[in-house]
Amino acid sequence: MAITGKPLAATAGALIFERGGNAVDAACAMLAATCTMWDVLSWGGETQALIYNPNTGKVIAINALGVAPTGATPEFFKGKGYNFPPEYGPLAAVTPGTPGGLCYMLAEYGKLSLKDILAPAMDMAAGYPIDAQTANSIERGKERIKQWPYSKAVFLPHLGEEREAPEPGEIFVQKDLLATLQKMVDAEQEALKQGKSREEAIMAAYDRFYKGDIAEEIVRGNQEQGGLFTMDDLANWKPIEEEPLMTSYKGIDVYKLQEWTQGPALLQALNILENFDLKAMGYNSAEYIHTLYQTMNLAFADRDFYYGDPYFTPRPPIKGLLSKAYAQERAKLINPDRNDPNPQPGDPYVYEGTTNPFKSLLAQRQKLLADTSGLGELENFVPKHDAISALNGALEFDYATTASADSLYNDRLLRGTTSVEAADAEGWVVSITPSGGWLPACIAGRTGIGMSQRMQSFVLDSIIDPFNVVAPGKRPRVTLTPSMALKEGRPYLAFAVQGGDTQEQNLLQFFLNMVEFDMTVQQATEAANINSNQLWLSLGGTLFKDRMPRPGSILLSNSTDREVADRLKAMGYTVRQGNRTSGPINAIFIDEAHGSLWGGSSNNGEDYGIGW
């Protein structure tokens, strides 16, 4: 089974299976293809993966997220007038992670060569008929693309004409990217000629990308356009194989990546929800929606303050955050009748047997959010901002006066990334949520490599999140969150979705759709979701008003009963409804009873699956 964000990319996975590859090989081929198709990411982005290894019966985690480059400090960005690192351009880029992650996964757990795996992507780089979604996205972002000379040369073949982007169906050629991928394959093939093993040869290609002439051009192109990359930044980075985090929900073990992602928020939410009878509430009843929303409030309040790169000190208190006892205490905070507009982070350190070192900071944070009069005067914040109440009012006004309020929600829901799911008869199961370098992307020199925009997920002030303050060599806390579940020790589900801060929300509901409401995997991917904006946004503008939580803001499906919507309004919610309430969810259900695979891909995008 091969599922990903574009039909052509899913076909790449199918081709690799036909050539004898396993699910890891197929997933790597789909990852390469989606990057080449800019769906909605590039080769300079980041890769996050969970892999079930049937030989060991274990789930492993792959951390292939790049890091902040040399010179990326709070003082640097504040000196440029930012409240958060920028959304676009060379200063938004962490170091490339996807090429290294792909090479590592392939070398350690695949069967085929890099040449085999990159062949579909290289065919497309040589020229493929570009899809309308991507072509039109380029056209919409062309003014920003024109700021960057290498991006302009790739994306705007009709410069000066009314439409400067490629037409849908036009053969889109990426000569520089093809040359870069060819250099990696050449390095692999030369190593094989020298008697190196398959694994060593793949890592020779890795070295050429991160330490050789490809790295030199990436760094040169980044610096030429105002970026901070150095050769050491690329050479010192490496992907990391980690232990995933896990919780058990009604006998099902659910796995997520560590707290450098938002993944543990889903595990926290499941721990809280164990304290409620969700099935008795009924699917998408007002009581069920309210309980989900309040649970997500609590999980995201912790995410927003306690998550960050565990390889930096202090390390986030993840043991306490995932404690079942901590979840029971958090569940007691849920008012069954009203929305809590200001949920606070809890104290997970109690459940680790230690003292919270950030108690005074939490008190300052709570006072800041409650006493809005001093926000603009705080030394840690860039001035010229009004009170928080005014900021929330301005943000509400922006939404309320838009021709279609849903369009802004949908832009955020459907923004960025893709997902890759693969499984095979040998028992390998793969779930990947890659991202970064989405359109409009800044390309690094003559490499064809679109650089990441993940720096914007850092904060510049510890009062927002002391674990996620930008520093050279540090990983930002990302929204990207592949998921996997085992039942009775055997693979049960692989699932992922695109959509920024909504990813954990959508995946939580997908999982509950199957486990609590007995939906098939396809039904669960297409089922109506809710979405909350009562959280700090991880992506967006550099102004506080662009990131602030919007208390009570909820997006419901147009299919939601009016009675349910009216009851939620009475409970303190600001209700909006739309046709799309989730990014495209992709999933594979492993049917142990029948020895078969069930694929699911929602109808919210061009995502596509092939099974045989």
C-alpha cells in the first residue's frame, strides 16, 4: 500500500514495490517525488518518520529536522524588528533535513539503491506536466518569488507575460535539481565501484550533499540572498534515530515523535479523554465536541509552554506530561458547561518528583495575559503593540470582515506539507510527515533546492516557551506529526495529515472515529472534524496578533446540526462553519484478522493511494 499527496508520487511508490522494494523503499521514493513536485514542500525541508520494523517488533523514530544556523539568536531577529523569525526567505530556513533523512532510512532499512529510489523523482525533474494546484500556487506567489533570483529562474518561465508561472499541464523542467540529484547518484555509484557496501554508498551520496560541492552551493546561495548558513552548519548536522513516545488508549499503543514535535499533545489528549465515556456522548454531539475542545485546550496549553528540542537543556518534562495521573488532574479542570477561555499550562514536574523551575515565569506569563495594559512595554517584546484584548479584537475583525471567513481557516488548515504512508507484506509500516520549502520557496543557488521555512516556529522570548527559544544548532518545535498505533503488539494503524496546528486535532478525531465509533479507515479520513484556534499558532506572521490564541473560536463542518452549533454558542463558543474542516488525512489500517491492508485518503485534496 502506497499513499501520499499526489497521484504521480503514489505511483512512484507503486513502481518501487514492483521493483522489489519494501515499504521503506517505497516511502523514500514517494518522499523524493513529492519534494520534486513541490507538494507542498521541497528538498531543503525536513522529514519526520515512524517505522515499524517487523524483524524487531519495534517502532523507531527518525528525526531529520534541520537546525538553526550560526548567528540565529533572539538578539539577531529582534534587531531586525521581528517578534518571531520570518515566514519566508533565507532567514526562515533551518538546515536541510530531508535528503539526510531519506538517505539514512534507505541505508538502514531499505533494500534498493539510491539510484533506484530517486529514478522517478529524476524523471520528473527532467520534465513532467505540472498539476493545476501547484501551477496556480506559483502564480499566486509570484511577487514574492521575484525577490529571489534562483526561484524566479525556476518558477517563472513566462516572466513578463500576464501569467508568469507555468500553465497547468505544461512540462515543468528543473535542470538544477536534476543535476543535484544526479550528483548524489554519481557519488553512490562511484562508491559501489570502489567496493563499498550498499549502505556505505548511499552515505557517500549523503556526504556529497552535506559536505561536498552540493553543500558549497547551498551555503553560497543562501548567504548571497541574506541567509546565515555555514559549511559547518550542514556538515555538523545529522539525522537521529530515536525512541518514540507512546501511550496506551483502551489497549491500543499509540506512538508519536518526541517533544521537538507537537506529537505528544495527541498522547496527552488521549490520556485525558480516557476519563470520559466518549461513545456514550455520541459522534460530534455538542457534549462530545465540547469535551474534545476542552481536552485540546489543556494539551495545547502544555505544548505551547513545555515543548522544545530535547537535545538542549533544560529538557522538557515529558515524563510528567505523559503521566496518566497528571492527565487525571487535568481532566478535572474541564467545565462540562462552558468553554474555559484561558487554560494555563499545568505543573508536570510534580509527576516527575521534581520542582518546576519555571513557576515564577509561569506566574509572569499568566499576569501578562491577564493584565493586557503592559504587553507593549515589556522589555522582552518588540514594542508598538496594543493590549492583548485589542489584538484579539483586531484579529477577530480581520476574520469577520473577510469576504469568506472560511477561506482564512482553510488556508491555515491546508497550508504546507504532505504525508507519506506505506506498508508491505513483510510487515514494514512507515508513516512520514515531511515539510518545509513550500511555495513560494527561496531556492539555494543553482541547486534547485527550496529552503525550509521552519525557523518561524521558534520563539524569541522564554515567556512564551522557554524550551523553544531560538539558538544556533537547535531544532524548532514543529507541528509535523506522523502517527502509528499497535494493537496486541502488532501494527494496527499508520496515519498522518497536513495542516499546521490542526494536525494533532484532526488525527485525534480520526483515531477516535475508528476506535470509539467503529468507522472504516476511509470513513474516518472523510468524517467531519472540528478545529480550535484557542492556541498559540506555530506558523504565521511575525506580529503577536498573527499568533495569539482566539478563545472559543471553533470551526465546524457545514454538515453539523444547527441544534449542536446553537448549543455550542450558548457554551461560550464563536462558531464558524465550512466545507473543509481538515487537511487531507492519509492512513493505512492493517487488518490482522484477514491479512490485508485497508488504505484511506480523504477527499480534501489530491492525495492518492495505490494498493494491490
